[in-house]
Amino acid sequence: MAISWIKDVDQALAEAKARGKAVLVDFNAAPM
Amino acid sequence: MERFIGENFIPAKIHIKEQPKTFERFGVQWTPTFVIFDADRKERRRFEGFLPADDLIAQLELALAHTAFAQGRWADAERRFRDVVNAHPRTEAAAEALYWAGVSRYKGGDPGALAETARSFKEQYPDSSWAKKASVWTTEAPANRG
């Protein structure tokens, strides 16, 4: 089960509000 | 790990090179930093640095437990904190979870929960900072209790 990471924090927060879920934001600097 | 995150969170990943202003907006100064918000956009937990998978899941479960606690859902919070202790007993999150499980139970109306938790710390995680914090509960100190 791959994670569908969102790249927009505000979009994630809005989706969380609509679905009643928490948001996990991973701030990272991993090699691209 | 993937299933747990997918089932419990809306996941977002922000890269320093792509979105430096988002780092600035949320005051993130190191990577990796994980920030957990509840559904009402309130930040409930933040932790920095790499963690092995078991520790990372424990921290995320702890975040959900703290969210329940902050919302006054004492029974749900206690269950979630105890789940952290039981499922991830060797992580740093476990001692913190044991402490807050006791507080949740106390807040839920069990006046003996704090002393019971202090006794538990004599058996589990006796050298943790959370055991020191709970040590006051072995004596009556109601002024310190919220």
C-alpha cells in the first residue's frame, strides 16, 4: 500500500477537515 | 507503516528545495521534522530527527492519543496511550504514553489512577524522566493536579 503524499499543506489540511482525519506533514530534505 | 499512515492520516510531504517558504511558515529548521495537525488544523505534535519504523509509528500513535486527550475524550485517549505502551514497549514513546494513560484515566474520573500509575513506573521505565514526573503521585499533592 503506497502512501499518496500530498505536496500542498493547505490542501492536506482542507482534506483532513472534510474527512475528520489528522494530518501528518513530513518536512524533509531527502535526495530528489 | 504505509497502511497505518494511510488509515490514520492525510499525509503531506514537503521538500526543503521545493518549498522553503513552507518550512519558514511552520518554523521548521531541521529535517526530517514531522508535524501532526488535528482535523481542526491545530498542531498536536512535532518531532525532529530520523526514527526507526517502530519508534516512528509509536510517535504517530502518541500524537493521535494526545489529540484525543486535548479534545477531552478521556477514555479514547487512555486506550490509545495504553496501546502505545503495549504495542511499542521498547520505544521512548512508551514511558510518556504510560504517564498520560494515567492522567487520562484520572481525568475520566478515577481518583486512584495517578497513584496506580506511579506504582506502574516502579516496574516499567523506572529510569525514565516520566517516572520522575509520576513519582510525586505516590504522595498526596492535590495542588499539582490539573
